[in-house]
Amino acid sequence: MTLDAKMVIRCAEGLNLSAAGLALMIQVGDTWITPMDYSLPVIDAFRVPMTFSDGVKRLQATARTPDEWMAMTREIHRLLQLGVLVSDDAPDLAPARETLPTAKEVKLHVDLLRDSVRTQVYLAALKEIVRPGDVVVDIGTGNGVLAMGAARAGARHVYAIEANPMGQTTRRIFEANGFADRITLIQGWSVTVNLPEKADLIVSEILSNDVFTENALQSTRDAERRLLKPGGRVIPTEARIFGRLITVPDRLRSQRTVAPGDVADWGRRYGLDFSALHDAQWHGQMQTWVSPPEVLDGGVLLSEAVEIGAVQLTHITSLAYAATAEIVCVRAGRLDGVLGHFDLDVIPGHRMTTDPLAEARANSWRNPLWFCEPMQVSAGDRLRLTLIHEHRHPLSVELKIERL
Ligand SMILES: C[S@@+](CC[C@H](N)C(=O)[O-])C[C@H]1O[C@@H](n2cnc3c(N)ncnc32)[C@H](O)[C@@H]1O
């Protein structure tokens, strides 16, 4: 998009600023936008239509530093793209009204809806916990199923927040089901979103395969602090993480770790010694996601499942997590690592599991497989498992496996 100095820019028709306490939202038609640092001075500058160059000069007079002035100029560009500002001289700058999700996005949401165990547990929990007249926030609304579940359960209004570009598709789903006036779709990361009112209930399904790495703790803690009424409720409430010792099938092990055979093979092919690479893999944590058949077909479980720790998903104070548990081998074999799963209490009494052995297993999650340097174990051997999630590295969940 090129900005011409002479093009006349003005605020969009029906532009609205909605405030509740400290929260402020920009509303254009049915689109809600979170203001950034310089949105308000920029909107103010173009309340009266003026050329781009006059608007920039006006902002320059209020900017305290050149950086601030540059940021304001960038904000003009952003607000034009979002349709908050418009230019009749350049109608092509108007935002695309009909944006579409990517194929990857569609597949994710199809898989989630096919996972009826997960979805039904959440819907049943919403039916029980939503009170007539509640304001609900759905973090990561995606296909919108939980927002609509909350509306059906009696919520007066639902704010459905989604970071990824599902575009108009989610809105069309709300319209098709008659919820257009009771559910407001807000595009953006929940941590950057303000709402015109606080919620009685926050619902989210943003748990990754290992619970932590979709930033569930951070998003929930932020929402509890900024978007929830005092004494408001949050679901899900608790996840309990389990592990089983396992001999991984050879095919999977050779795909996901560096085996001594690889080093020998590279030696033959390239005439070079890469054994340091083989050794290096055990310095950090080798971890992968697996589907149950991938790991159970040909794998051998060397222990029962042991609970490593429970993670509170409400009243979150710390973003870091650590838990330790002892585990006993029930059969001898080569220990390659730990196969994890979690049980989730959406609310007490409405539980689901990602246990690969459970008959009623939800199917959209995979299981974390934490590798260790292979070791021979015997029945009765005891080991210590230490799970560490460091919030400074949101993508890391480490599981230390030590012989006692
Ligand atoms: C597993 S999907 C759940 C979709 C839908 N709520 C359901 O239950 O079928 C999680 C969605 O949350 C979104 N998401 C994750 N964290 C978010 C956040 N902090 N703010 C907004 N969207 C978020 C992701 O982009 C993804 O679309």
C-alpha cells in the first residue's frame, strides 16, 4: 500500500470508541480493534478530513521524539488497513471484508470438532457453570463452538477472542446459528485485547499436548487479572500430568533421535566422524509428539502411569512450573524415555483424558514423548521424574529422568 501525501484521510463512518474503566476498544461496524499506543492521537488528528501530509505534520507537532513520530506515521498505515481510517482517494486501501482461513486453520478446527469427547465435555461443563445473564469471554474461540455453547447455556453476552485469521468464517458461523447479536468476535491475542465490560466467566481450550506450550498459563493469568470480575469463574480448572516409562519402537526411535547406527552410516558415506552430534542430543531434552498407535504399536511400557504433578489453571500466580515424582519399573527392558498424557478437569466432575490407553481418549491431542539416553532397567528399579516448565522459554517443557 502506498500513501500519497495529497490523499485525504478521514475516520470511517460509524467509528466508535467504547470505554469501560480503563479498557478501551475501537469499533467499526462489527469489527472490534484494540488500540495501540498511538491509535488515539492518530484518530484524533483525522477527526476532520485532511491530507496525509497535513495529518503527519499535525502529529509531528505532538510527538516528543522522532521515534514517536515514526510510530504515529506507522499507526496511520495500520489504521487504514484495518478500516478505522479511510481515504476516498484510495478505495483499495479498505480492508478485505471477506477474509478466509488458511487450509491449515480449517483442518485444525475440523479435527477439534471431530473430537467429540473433548467438545462434549466442555459443552456439558458450560451448561452447568454458565448462569443466566453471565458475560463470558472465550479465549481462542476458533470455530466458535465454546462461545456458542456459553450463549446457549444462558450467557447474556460472549466476547469471543481469536488470534489467528479465521476471518469472517467464525463470524458467519455465529450468524448462521442466530448468535450475531450475542457474541462479539474480537481478532487478536487475548493479552492485547481490552473489553467494554468484565466477564463473569472465562473459558478457553488452549492446552497444548504437554499442557503448557500454547501459553495457557500466561493467557489465563492475564485474562484473570484484566478481563474478569472480582470473584469471577475460570474453566478449565486443573490438569494432572502423568508419565509412563517406555521402550520406544525402533522405527520411531530412529526417526526422532540420532542412533549410533546413524553415526556409522555418516562415517561410511561422508568419511567424517559425527559422534559428537550423537552425544550432544542427550545434553538438552529430546522431545517429540506422538499419536498413540505410533508409539504403542511395537513399543513396550515398562511401568504403570504415575502422576507427575497437578497444574492449577485458575488463580494463576506463577508462570513457571516444576514437579517431581518417583516411578518404579514393572518390567525389564531398554528405557528410552517417558510417554506423557494429561487428565483435564474442565470443571470438577467433567473430566477428559489424553491417556493413550484410555478407551474414551480424546483424539485431537497427541502425547509428549520425552527421550533419555537409553539405559537398561530391571523390574523394581526406581527412577525420579522432574518436570520443568520455564515461562521464559514458553516452548520448553523438560522432563529429567534419573535413576535412584
Ligand atoms: C485448540 S483451539 C480451540 C478452538 C475452539 N475454542 C474449540 O474448543 O474447538 C485453540 C485456539 O486458540 C487460539 N489461541 C490460543 N491462545 C490464544 C490467545 N491468548 N488469544 C487468542 N487466541 C488464542 C488459537 O489460535 C486456536 O485457534
